[in-house]
Amino acid sequence: MIAQATILDDLSAIVGGEHAYPADESQRFVVDGMTPRAVVEPGSYEEVAGVMRYASEQGLAAIPLGGGTKRHIGNLPSRYDLALSLSHIHQIIEHEPADLTVTCQAGISVAELDRRLRVHGQRVPFDVSHGQQASVGGVLAANTNGPSRPAYGALRDFTIGIRMVTGDGRITRAGGKVVKNVAGFDLCKLYIGSLGTLGVIVEATFKVMPVARLERSVLLSLDTPGGACALSAELHRRGLALSHVQLSGRGDATGYSWLLETRLAGSEGAVERSENEVVGLAPGSHAQPAGSDVSSTDRFSGEHFDDSSLLCRFSTLPSRLAAFIGAVQRLESPDILAEPATGILRVSWHEIDGATVLERARQIAASHSATAVVERCPPELKQHIDVFGDPPPAFQLMRSVKQQFDPKGILSPGRFVGRL
Amino acid sequence: MKRSSLIRDLQGAIGRRWVLHAPEDLLVYEYDATIDRGLPEAVVLPDDAEGVASAVCIASNHGVPVTARGAGTGLSGGAIPCEGGVVIVTTRMNRILELDPENRIAVVEPGVINLDISRSTAPYGLYYAPDPSSQKACSIGGNVAENAGGPHCLRYGTTTNHVLGLEIVTADGVVVWLGGKTADTPGYDLTGVVVGSEGTLAIVTKVIVRLLHKPEATVTLLAIFDTVTQASRVVSSIIGKGMVPAALEMMDKNTMDAVEPFVHAGYPPDAGAVLLIEVEGLKEDAQEQADAVASICRELEAREIRIGLSQEDRDRLWAGRKGALGALGRLAPSYYILDGVIPRTRLPTVLDGVYEACDRFGFRVANVFHAGDGNLHPNVMFDERVQGATKKVLDLGEEIMRLCVDAGGSITGEHGVGYEKRNYMSWIFSPDDLEVMSRLKAAFGASEIFNPGKVFPTSKGCGEVSSRMRAAIARVGADAFV
Ligand SMILES: Cc1cc2nc3c(=O)[nH]c(=O)nc-3n(C[C@H](O)[C@H](O)[C@H](O)COP(=O)(O)OP(=O)(O)OC[C@H]3O[C@@H](n4cnc5c(N)ncnc54)[C@H](O)[C@@H]3O)c2cc1C
């Protein structure tokens, strides 16, 4: 095995001395309890390519990292030699407000991009927690979406171009800078959610949208998740100006309290009418217009899941969501955050026996035709499970994709579905 | 192996009735809506995925390629069997298998006609959003393969934004599901890469589509301008103000001249361009947007604005736009529909360039296109019977594509690369970019078998070149438009 000192020397030659260093003291680069042998911080696409060529020649396993907020997602890495930090690649390359598009580098934080676009009254509709830290590249790699998906789309809908450095160190581009484009395979789709296993995302181009002139939110306390789901379905059927609908539940064996948060955005007339209809429709519930200060409702953003001992993400059909919640709620009374319109929910347990609870949660998921992914659990539990569950039907194809893109197995090896 | 044994094997698997091999039967499948053609050795019409899978295996055993074909309305030569082999036609696989209004999804077979999805979901107040202008004729399988767009994709996105999952047959004849009915499915987004792969990765045998609620209110505005430049400025201004109408379409003077005698839309004879703008949503939102759009049009000197609220009035405003292609067909023996994309701020300059190039080549051009997303469709009129005209019109097409690429755009927004534009791919993608795409093809094991000669640059060519545009129009109906 190549010595750590040699690796550091070689990397320094590519990125400069101060941008290649040992990782021991830095929690930031630890993934599932594993510490890399070196941290490398390239400052340009060419340097990323140089690092990858080197990794490929030496057979060193690299994990690309942005802000590190999604490090807990994925299977246990089978090897981890290099932490490839993108935080020094963080420029906005091009923003043409009148074209409603922006191109930025992967290391820029979601919050910084947002701040720069808001000056022009625009935004990319990211919907993530930890925006200060989360990098655009990381959000893409982890495919993080939120409750605004039905209104503004998911990452796969508003990402129109991606620049990616391959495992063998080629700087390549997929998509483009125009909002409509069908030239060649749409590799952007493949890279979104690939969790650093196919290449290193270094740049992306997005469709931007105007910041809503008016956004208000209404909080509704409801007795049952079923009532909340039915209400949400009716709000959507009416086409109300919804920008975000999220149900949160907390409680214990004696009872749960349910809160449906709706945000309304659009013209004044539309928001006003939507607000009235939301309040009017809530059956026997306690409606509380939270006004235009939507940030006051940020306590539902999921940040309080950071310390959960088991965090799972399920995706079921919207029509089965209420029943699913009912079943999962009886399993050690977890905290629940659900998107009634998409059927996605995140469930967080504290102080439980992870293995047992997970097994039962997966049974519940299977009986409700839901997919289940463990987003957070201790590394000890990860040793025994595939966090993505049973391999999907197209697993053979996925495996060949991985083999084609990463024949040497140096890109976040082991972390993906089926330990690819 | 001989052709006769290929046909015998196919007959054994699919049934005699559903295997075509007589020369006169094959002729129908040698073209799509473009100006190229290529003759298959056999055409099969399977009824289900298993039939497709056996046809793929048989073709593969005989070492001949497979080209899928939906309705044959493609505008990039996608369904033309450039290298012969077997054509798999999906017309018999035309069932809507499941309709789930509660979860707003439908599972359909690839041969289902686009518009039939919205027709059958209308009773539930739902519809399928991507609306290619050929929607009365084109198949959903063809839409998936081309990632088809349409006028309303400005707001709602193209096919890829509305497909949740696919059942496919792979090159080794395996039937497998990608994606699924739920919003998230673990693993690589293979649905996302098969959409838009132009039949080169797999044959699609089932499609899960997402349905939308019909909007409460829709307002259509038609604004008439003296010049194309003025109309382009309005487009830039609407987009620049962050408004995203449901549709934002432009027609130039040549188009209006062609349309007026047939549609009697009342376009002033000296007008230079019209914009057709549709806004929708809650009635409060639609009204506010309509007012804002109207005031931009007025500010930038629209000479007339017509507004349609009722379905009947709105249909009347759309009539000219929808009748455009049929009308153009009457002006010249043939025409060549181009498809390119540019950043929206570049509309005025690139359109000038298009007119200049057409003038220089001596062809008349009618521009009728999706202005809101910068998707140009210059229609170049020509007479293929004139010696050298076809070659000249293709050269002009190439020059116009150059203009788009130089402006920072793309060589296709919705019609696909297919056969026609494969050699332009290297204008926008580096050899490394293309190499990475070929990895995907290798991963699907599809390098040789599915639709060879498409999408990627090569020097080989299809056989004869002749114009079939008219035949395509006849199939999609005279009110077809791009
Ligand atoms: C008048 C007119 C107007 C048009 N307007 C528009 C428009 O507004 N927007 C737009 O996007 N397009 C438009 N088109 C182009 C065309 O209609 C679309 O590309 C459409 O999606 C093609 O569908 P099809 O069923 O005719 O496919 P075909 O032409 O039969 O095939 C197209 C491609 O799809 C592949 N394919 C077909 N079925 C399958 C399958 N089951 N599995 C895998 N691959 C398959 C074929 O191999 C081929 O590569 C227009 C065409 C015409 C003639």
C-alpha cells in the first residue's frame, strides 16, 4: 500500500501544499466513523481531474464532499482513502437574470447562491435544511428535495446541465444552458442522486424562478393523519396557491398531535383566497394563520432529526400515506414528517434498538408498497444492513452503469444501492 | 443467416399475421416525418412485452438491428431503420392499463396516442400535460423516446418531467421495470436516461405517467406586432420579469400570410408577428398575469391585443397557430422543419440571422415556434423536384443550427438528434462528453442492436433522401402544428 506521506506529497504537487493534508483531527471528513488517509481541496476543475487521475492510477478510493451535511446517507464505504472537498470550488459562473438560468460551481452553499440570486428577485427552488452548509453539488448528489416539490419541481426537473469529472479524470458536460434541450442522453438525471459513485459533480446549471411576491403560511392542528391527508388532497384538487404542504406528528403511546403546515404563494388575490379556503376547509381543526413570517415554521424543517438514532425515508402512494403513518406511529412512537402530496415521509426514532425497529419498519413499508431508505443510523448498524433495502428490480442495469463509469471502484465504493 | 429464416422465427414467436415482409408492406415503414428513408427486412407488431422481448432475441440471434416505431411522426429520422433489420411497431400495444385518479397516475402501453390519455382522464378533472402538436397522432412511446415537448411545456416541463417509471425490454431480451409509481425509488434514475434516448437504449413497453389537475382558469392573449423584433422583445420582457406563462408562442409574417386564407384569423396584412400567450391557474392569478402580460405588450407597442376567456374564444385565437403547418403545406411542395434552441435573450439577433441565411440561400422561411423557451422552428419551403434543392436546404439547416449553437444554445429542443443531426453533436459535446454517453449505452448492452446510426456522430448514411413531410401531415391531420 502506498504510504500516506507519499500520497500527500503527490497530491500537493497537484493542488498545492496547503490543500492536501491528513484528516485525523477533522471530524468534518469522517464518513460513518471512517477517517480518510488524506483530505484534498482542489481549486479548479483541472485540479479535480488531476486528483481523480491520480486516484485512478493509484487505486485510491475517493469520496467527494461538499458541506458534509449528507455524509450520513449511504452504505458504509468499503474503502476511503481521499476526502475530495469541493469547498474551494464555489463561484457563480454565469447568471443571466433575463434568461432565468444560473450556472454555479458545486461547492457553493445553497444559502450563498440563494443570497446572490435574491438580489435579482430570483431563486433556485432548493428545498433543503442546513442551507448555510449544504453545497449545491452535495444536494444534487444526494437528491435532496422537500415539500415544495409539487409546486416547484424536484432537482431533476430544474437542473438543466451538469459538469462532471469522471473517475479517470475527464472533465465532461451533460445537458446545457438552455431550458429545453434533448441533445444526447440526459446524463444529468443519472448524476442526480448518484451519491458520488459515478463521478465528481463540479458545476451545474439550473432554471431559476422569481421569488414569490407574497408567501404566507397557515398551521392547522388536526386530530388524525387521515384528516390531514384528505384535507391536503382537497387543497390540491382545488388548485390553491400552495407552495409547500407538510404534516408533522409527535407524540407517545398515549397520543399524537398533528400539525399541517401549508404555505401559500402567488398574487395577493390568490393567496388571500387560498388562505380563506384552507382555514374554511379544515374540519373541526384549530387553524392558526401564521402570517407572512414563514420562517417561524422552520422548526418543521427536519433539522431536529440530526440526532436521531434511526432516521428512515419512505415513499408510498399518497392514497396509502395515512394508513402507513398509522402503522408506523405504533412502532415506538417516532417523530414523523410527511408530504401528503407526494407520499414521502421521514420518520425518526430516538433511543431504540435500531435493528429491531428497522426490521419491523421495513415490514410495514413492504405491506404498504413503500420504498424505505435508512438516512441515518449508527455505523455499527450499517455493518449489518443495506441502507437502501433489497436491490431494486433494475439492479443488474445499475451495476453495469457503475462498472462502466467506475471500473476501478474508486468513487465512493460500497456506498450506493446494493453496496455498489 | 438468411432473411427467410429470420421471418420464419419471427412468425413463430409473434404469429404470421403480425409479421410483415412483403415489399409493398415494408414500404410503409421506411420513413417517418423527415426527409430520409431506410427499408427494414421485417416489421413486427407484437401485442405485449413478451412479444417485444422475443422479437429482440430473434433479431439479436440473427445479428440484425432493431428499431422501435410508434406512430412514425418523428422529425429526426428516429424510427427509420437506417441499417435495415427488424422494426418493432407498437400500434397494437395501445391499452391504458391503469388509471388511478387518487394518486394522479396512469399506466399505459407505448402505443397509446398522447391525446387519448387526456381524453380518458378528463372525467376526473385530470390531464397529461406534455402536448406535442402532433398529439392526435403520436404515441406515448415515441414521446418518451424523444422526450417530446409542446406549447405548454414552457410551464409544465417536457415528457421527462411527467414520467415516473418505465417497463423496458433490454438488448438481451429481459423485461424490467425502472422507477415506479412512488415519488422516490432507490437507485440510479434510469427512467430519466431512457426518456430521451431515442430508442437506442431499450424498447419501452409500459409507461407510468403523472397526471395534473386541470387549472381553474385559463386566459389566452393574442398580440399583434409590426415586427418580429418587437415581439421578441416582449418575450424577453415577460421572461425577464419572471413570469412563466403556460404557453408563449410566436408566428411571423410568412406564417400569417400562409394561414390567413384558410383560417381567416383576421391578421392584418401588414403585421410582422403575432404572439399567442396563455396564462393559467387560480382565476385571481390568471387574471393578474393576463393584465401584466397585456401591459407589457402595450408598452412595447403591440398594435392590437385580443383576449379570450371562454373555451370558444380561446380556440379561435389558437386556430391560426394550430392551422399553421397545414397551411404552409399548401405554399410549397415540401418544407423542412428545423428545431433548435437558444437562450431567450438572444431571440432578436438569432431570428435576424435565420432570415438572413434563408435569403442568402434563396428559400422562403416561416417561423412558428415556442418562443417562451427559446425553441425555434424555422420551416423552410422548397421544391424537392428541383435539382439540388434538397441538398441546399440541408446545408441551410446546418447553418441555422450553427447560429443556435453559437448563441449558446442546442441543436434540438424537442425533435431529437436522430439520424439528421448526429454529426452536429460534436459542436456541443466534446469527445469526452460523447465517450461518457457511450458508457451508458454499453451499460445497457445496447451498443449494436437498438437503432444503430442514431444520435452519435458517424459517417454512415441512410439510403435515399426524399421528402415525406406531406405524408406525415396527412397522418397527423391537417390541423397539425409544430
Ligand atoms: C406535424 C408535427 C408536429 C409535431 N410537433 C411536435 C411538438 O410540438 N413537440 C415535439 O416534441 N415533437 C413534435 N413532433 C415530432 C413527433 O411527433 C414527436 O417526436 C413524437 O414524440 C414522435 O412520436 P411517434 O409515436 O410518432 O414516434 P416515432 O416517430 O414512431 O419514433 C420516434 C422515436 O421513438 C422511438 N420509439 C418509438 N416507440 C418506442 C418505444 N416503445 N420504445 C423505444 N423507442 C421508441 C423510435 O425508435 C424513434 O427513435 C411533431 C411532428 C409532426 C409531424
